[in-house]
Amino acid sequence: MAWDGFIKGELTCRNCGKVLGNQNRGNPAESYLATYTGICYECQRIGKTLIYTYPLDGCKLWSYPPHAPAWRRNRETYRAYDDCPECKGNGYKRVSRSLSQGGDYNKSCPTCFDRFWGNPRRIAASNFREERLKGLREKHNQNFIEEALATIKGLEVVKPVGRNGRELKRIPKGWKPQAYIPFPKGDPREVSISALVDKHFSLYEVERSKLDQEWEELFPDVVSDYRIPEHPLK
Ligand SMILES: [Zn+2]
Ligand SMILES: [Zn+2]
């Protein structure tokens, strides 16, 4: 049977728990893959809802119904400061556009955006994390390349492979074995280097999660977006 575009199984709204409509009942769009948003039409239409307040400066994250509520769309979220003169604490600005171009739409309030990302404490936290991450990536890249080169050296002389996968009879000028898997898939050299990639990636991940912990101890007042508690209307 050809796939009909509906997500299989019984789905429920993650906000109210109601069983979502499908090809046999209710609003089919609720379970249709291209229009599935995880919530039902009623919850899609709920008005302005507070999702989160940032402890650092009281900025608020708001959830709104889609700007064209008749369409099946995800809800929209905007950050806003209650006292913002530009958006009056709503977090967005309405942008006019002709119907032929898709009609009016909302965009984030630039004043709130600048205030949020211009906060010196937030800048310090973000710079700290970026710099440390950069160092981590460089270190693991270097370790990986050294180990990969050592691995290749221990193996037979590497022959260059043509586009058809066959070894070339003559070595092209300037060719040298690269650390980045120049071998056909399944070749023992490719297998050992792929294993090295996995190893260094997991080492990197371990250190990255330690860095995240340290980051949270140093900047407990700055909450990164991925630490915001889940909210069913987000
Ligand atoms: Zn619902
Ligand atoms: Zn604003």
C-alpha cells in the first residue's frame, strides 16, 4: 500500500492530551505529516502564553498562535521586555506585505533582540563557551590527524584510487595520503580510520559535556536556550 502521508498510530496533543484527528476523524491535518505540529487546532489557537522568564534580566519568552490562524502552522515564539517602547512587551512587529507575496507577517522586535543579546553578562557567557569549544575542536582534530597518519604509516603503501574505485596505475603528481579517509568504503584502511573518527568524536563529546557543566557553574544566571524547560506550546 502506498504511503498516504499520515503519521502512523494514534497521536495525542502534547498540550491537552486530546486524540488528534486523522484520515478517519476530526481535522485530518492534525496527523498529516506536512501539517503535523504536535498540538491540536484548539491549542494552536490559544492566545499569548508565557513560556519562560529569563532570570538574568526578566526578559520573557512568549508563545503566540500562528500569525495567519486559519493555516495549519507551528505557534510562534518571541522574546520581549515588558517595558519595551517599540513592541510594548509583545516581542514582535507586524510587517506589511501584499497578499500576492504571502500577506503580512511578524518579525522579532529588533529593540528586544539587541537588548537581549547586548547584555554584557550574556556576551561574556557566550564568548567563554565559544572560545573553549574552539580550543576543544582544534585539540581533537589535531590528535585525530596525528593518530590517523600513524595508522596509515603502519599499513601498506597507499595507492591512489580513481573515480571508478580502481587503483590508478600511475601515481598522480603531488598526490599524498590524506588523513581524511581517501579509501573506498569497506577497505581495511577506511575501517580503521572511521573507527578513529568515532573514537575522537566521543572523546570530544565527553569533554564538551564537562564544559557545559563548568559553564553552568560559572554563569548560573545565564540560561542557554537549550536549558529552558520544555513547554507544550513552545
Ligand atoms: Zn490540544
Ligand atoms: Zn520590543
